Amino acid sequence: MSDSQPTTRLEAKAAQNPGRRRRSGKRGGRRRLSWPKRILLVLGGLFVLGVVGLGIAYAVIQPPKPNDYATAQASTIYFSDGKTVMYRISQINRTSVPLSQISQPMQHAILAAEDHNFYHESAISPTGIARAVWVAVKGGAATQGGSTITQQYVKNYFLSQDRTISRKFKELIISVKVDQQESKDDILDNYLNTIYFGRGAYGVETASQAYFHKPASQLTASEGALLSAIIRGPSYYDPSLGAQQKKNAEERWGYILDAMVKNGWLSQADRTAATFPKTFAYKPPSVAGPNGYLIPIIKNELEQTYKLSESDIDRGGLKIVSTIDRFKQADAVDAVKAKLPTGQKLHVGLVSIKPGDGAVQAMYGGPDYATTQFNTAYDATMQGGSTAKIFTLIAALQSGKINTKSTFPGNSPIYFPEFADPGSASSLARRGGVTNFGNEQEGVQSVCNATASSTNTIFARLNIIGTPQAAAEVAKAAGITTPYGANYANVFGTNNVKVIDMANAYATIAANGKRATPYFVKRLTSSDGTLDITAKPSLTQVFDPGLISDVIDCMHQVTTHGTAAYVGANLGRPAAGKTGTTTGNYAAWFDGYTPQLATAVGIYRGDGSVKPANSMNYIPGVGELSGPTVPVWLWTAYMKAALSGTKVLDFPTPAHINPNAQYTASPTTSPSPTTTTTSAPPTTSAPPTTSSPSPTNTPSPSGSPSGPPSTAGPSATKAVATGGVP
């Protein structure tokens, strides 16, 4: 082999391609960089850019002046049009005092609680920053991290609710500048004069007066520890707000006192002798009149749904557009004034909801929030009476055993073993006897006619068919949030419910089985543009639309020839609903809807407890105040005004589900009549009289409940045996 021939495969290949250079560590005379070196160069470039960016930010971002805080813009709540003001939230209550007029125990307590190394550390906390970044990386809000007092002081000057990394970055830059420009005493002074302590109090002097009725110069270690605990979250640590808040405060208070001992600011003997301080009662400022009941609900939604603090809301320059239609709200107030009898200590709650959306259009919780803060529409619970029969109707149809044309005997009484109460003093109740209102003999009725006339004996049977457990599940699925017992008597509304829940449950039916979560805030924006949120309805299809079309058909008959025929004669458009009254007339309801608006009206008397004085058996000008009377009259007056000028819409055509259903009832205890179910055409019962005029009395009662109506009430079996009411 000659020297000129290739000796390896690589050389042979090179010989075949003489114009192609073999790859090497050089290319075009330059050596390629290895990957580690490339990464180092990129990181170095990023570091240089970061340093340059940090320098620019440091030069551009300026700390605000302390008096900028005094120009904080008040947040404003608007009606749904976004133009008409409902309420201006302007509760910035602050009195600044020099650090020399703040007691040493208070100063030490705040340091022990928030930043015990304040006088010996830099302006920022690296570990706190790392924790905040980690939370943001994981998808959380950039609000966590052990901020120093300097950082908190700076943050309090931002009139923005922006909770992003960029806001945190600005906070850090300004904190460093403030730390260079101001002394530690000045920073602590400004911090204590701007931090929010709840009760509308900004700054320690105002807080000291709000909680202890004394100047900040006289605060003890125990009092200082409590105030220092409260700043972490007034709604969680103000002991006057409830047992849980008091427990939270006591735990945090103890921790702060222990930290004061650890840092040499409090002797162990004084710590041992310390007792949890008593605070004075606090009555928050409130807007007068019926609209005042809307404000705390809207603020609560801002806190719970949008995670804003009390301080954010009070001084954030927010534009809060509510879902409340100002015309419908005025219509609700006018209807109550026109239809609710006066001087009888009657309390009415009204809630109006947009079906398929959940927007609360109107709410009446009482005549004057400034006088009584208890909200009949939102806080009170009362037995639902026959309004609960609709949940039983849905459950019975879901069973597949009946349809709305199925017929049953409506005699009274009828005896059902399932309703027997062996411990009752009543022979009727012991034997499971169920009677109709006034012991009416309704005869054989279809399911829809039984709904229209609210026939107890037929609905008792329907609850046996559908099961009370299923009825309870239906109530929850529709929107009931209060405990709902799965007993046979639940068909007669022995469970306590809220007006807002019943409005939402019936709105679910009006929306063809689609439940929405009620909400009061339509849009939220901030003056600096960092917030711009439009509410998105939360919807869930909970019932079959075909089944619901049949339920709507039966409920429509309630308003045409049933217990609420007054509605059909006076509203001027198709409506559906159900009346409800409890045994003894301790609560009376009408809940109803058109396709575009669902409204519930509930009324009780006095404190709502079951005692003769609270019975509505005789109300001057009305007589027996039951569901078909004042609730129906009031509901009709409101809905007629609220829907004025809107398009008249029809309900869906009934689907007539379960067409082949043939339910054969089990024998009942003697002396019940025959109970065989057929599919014969329904027998229409005589409609009740609808010509009675509604009352025209003026303002609602001045009395107010001390709390929600009692949940005791008559026993479930007794409510059945004595005969429920429509």
C-alpha cells in the first residue's frame, strides 16, 4: 500500500470530498464556545441588564410623601347603571400623634408582633421576598412574606390593590430609599400613624380611642398586644366580632406578650399577671333606610370573592358597580310601604334575582339599617311552609313513578304510617293522619291541580313516592344553604330557610333547571387602573329541563286558578310560583317568577319565635295573614312595577315526562279512601276567591327582631297532623 492511499475510512471519505473541510474545534478561524460558557455569558448579560434596570428603577421610583395618604380616594358603590351612587365608603378616621405620645409598651408590642429587629436590620427582608416570589411562582397572590415594618409602612401609602410582583418590586425599591432618607423613629412613627386597626380607625391614636376610650400614650402592654394582634386582620382578631375572633385574638395576644418577654421588653412577672383586655362596644357607621342593608353584603363580597381587605375597600378609590337595579330597588321599597300592614311588628324580606345569571336585582331587608342591622332577607330564617312542596314535586317526578297528570285522592284526613308520631298527644298524629287546610275535601286531583290548591294529603303521598331524602337533595341542588332535614314532614316546609335562598331556588326553576350563585357586585375597577374585573356568573345545570318544564306548568296553574290566582288576575303576564304558610301562621310566603325575574317574599312577626304573640292569625285589615294574602299582594305590586315596560315572555311548553308512569299506592291506615292512581284527566277543584282587595297600609313596622326567628317551632308531625296551610 502506497503512502498516497487513505489508511482509514475517515480519510477515504475526505478523499472523496476534497472540497469539504473536516469539522474541528475551529470554524472560520474562531473556536466555538462550550455550552457551560454560553450559559455563563447569558447569565452575565442578564445580570448586567438587571443591574441597569434596577438602577433605572431606583432613579425613577420615588417614595410618596406621608401626607399623600390624606388624599386617599373614597370607594364608591353604584347601582347597576354605573352612574347612580348608592353609597360612598369614606371612613378614613385618623389622628396623627408624635412617637413620644405613643406609650413604650405599645411601641414594644408592635415591634414584638411585626419586626423585633427593626432598629438593627435593613429595610427589606430577603427571606420574606423569597417567600413572596415562591407563592407567586406557584400561582398565588403576591401578598405573602415576612415584610419588615419599613415595607409595611411603604405599602400603606400605595392606594392600589394590585397584588403582583411588579407592585412588590416597587415596594422594595421605595423601602430602601425610605430607609436611607428617614430615621428608624420617623419610620415607626409614620407606620403607627397609618396602619389600619379595624373599626374604621387608621393609626394607633384613633384605634386606642375606638377600642379602649383612652389616648395612645396610656396604652398598657396588654392593650398594646391586642392592638398589635388586630392589625394582622381586624375581621379575624377583633374580639367583639364573635367567639372565634376572640379566640384568635387571645392566641395572638399571648404570642406577642411572650415575644415581648423574649426581647426584654416585658418582665416574666408582668407577663404572668397580664389579663386579656376588655374593649368597648363598637357600632359601625351605617347608611340609613332600606338600602343600608345592601352595603355590608356588597363589602363582604369584595372581601370574600375578590380578597380585598377592609383597608383596601375603605380607601382604595374603587368604583364598585352593584347588580342592584335602582328602579327595582325603589319598586320593592314602595311595594312594602303600600302592602305591609303597619303597627303589627311584621318583618318582611324580599329578594329579586335574575334567573340564569344570579345577579341580585333588588333586596328589602328592613325599613332602616341605621336603626336595626338585622337583615330579614339575608340573615333571618323561617319555616318555608308549602313553598317546600315544589322540592317534593321535583323529587317525585325524578323517581319516574308519576307524571303531572297522575291523579290521587285529596280527601282529608288520610292516614300514612310514615307520618305517624307515637309520642304525640293527638290521636290523629299518632295514627299518621294528614289533613288539608280547613279539612277541605279536594276529591281526586292531578298532580298539577294538587299543586295549584296546595293539597296536603296528595303531597304527603308524593313525598313517600319521591322520598324525603330526595326532596332534601333537590332543595340543596336548587340553592337552599341552610340545614334541610330529610324527614317526611319536610314536604310541609318544617325546615327553616332564608328568603334569598328561596329566591335563588325558584330562579333555578325559572332558568329551566340551571342554578346560579347569587352575587351583588357586577364590576370592580380602581382609580389607578390596577383593577378591572367584571363578574362572571357561576352556573350549574342541576335539573333536567324537560322535567322542570312540567314543574313550571304546575306552578303556573297556582297563579291562574290556585292559591295565588290574585297574581294571574292582576300582573298582566304569565307567572308561576307557590304560596306557603306555616302551622299557626308564624311565617307566610309567596315565591314566584316570570322567565326574566324571580322574587321571594317572606313575612314573620315579632322575634319570630313560636308563641301566641307572634302568630299572624289575626291582623287588622287582613284577618289571617297567610301566603295567599299579604305576600301575594306585595309580590304582585312589586313585580308589576319592576317588569313594567319589559317584554312579556311565555314559559316553555311542558314536556310531559314519564308518560307511561303508573303508580299504585300502598294501602293506608283506615279510614282512608281508595288510593289507586290513574292517568285519567285531572279533576279541577274550584278556584279560591280572588276578588279580595289587598291592603293599602303604609310604612313597615318599626319593631325589629333581636335575632333570626326561632328554629324550635311546632314538631314536624304536629305540623302535619293539624293540617298545613297553602
